[in-house]
Amino acid sequence: NIVDVSGQKYVMMEEWMKMEPCLPHLIEVCSSVVPSSSPGLFSEPVDQTDSLLKDIPSFPTGLIAEYISSTSVVLSWQPPYSTNDIIREYQVSYTMPGGSEQLHEVQNSTRTELTSLEPHTDYIIRVRAKMDEFGEYCTPI
């Protein structure tokens, strides 16, 4: 809720949690006694732009694998729902049972091909996006 007191606009804490990350925000804190119509003393303004969230994307969605051969597969996915910046890259993680994780970097695309896979072997495959930092992996397939 935005409260208007003497021509000044104030944002209640529950609304603060919903504010867009990565945009400039200044915070001033004050107290008031309900139903008083005037606020108490304000703190000095604090810039909270960087602390809201770094540019960390949510996870990609809709990961699908298209069979090409017994040793290769084409992957495609949808970008994260909400970002305030450009996705710099995607990271595909793929692991076969009992094997170590392999990483494949993808730039400027939501589609890639994995090659040189073990024939007729199931893999766990997942993707995550990176802006300033990597976000969470999507649901694996």
C-alpha cells in the first residue's frame, strides 16, 4: 500500500518486497502512531538498488530434447520469465548415471546440440541462465 501523508507518498513494507529488482530505490524509514496523520522522524535515505537482487535470472522453462542419433541430441528451452537485463549465456549440465557432470556453454541461443554422448545411455540434463550471476537450474529431463 502506498500511504499519502501530508502530500508525501510512503510505501508499506509488504509492497517494498514486491518492487522491481535492479531499479533505483531509495529507502527512508519512519515510525508513526495509528491513527496519527503525521509520520515520526525519518532516517537518512539509503540507496537499496544493489541489495534488492543482483541480476540473477530465474530458471529457463520448457526444456526439451530432440533425438538426433544414439550419440547426439538437440536441446531447446524458453528463456527465464522475468529478467531486467540481457541473458549473457546459458549453461547446460548433463550427467550420465555414475558419471561426472559435464558443462556446455551456450551464448546467444536457446538451442544447442550435445554430441559425443555415450550411445543408448540416459542422461540427466538441465539448463540455467546467467546475467551477472547464474540462476537456478531448470527442472531436469
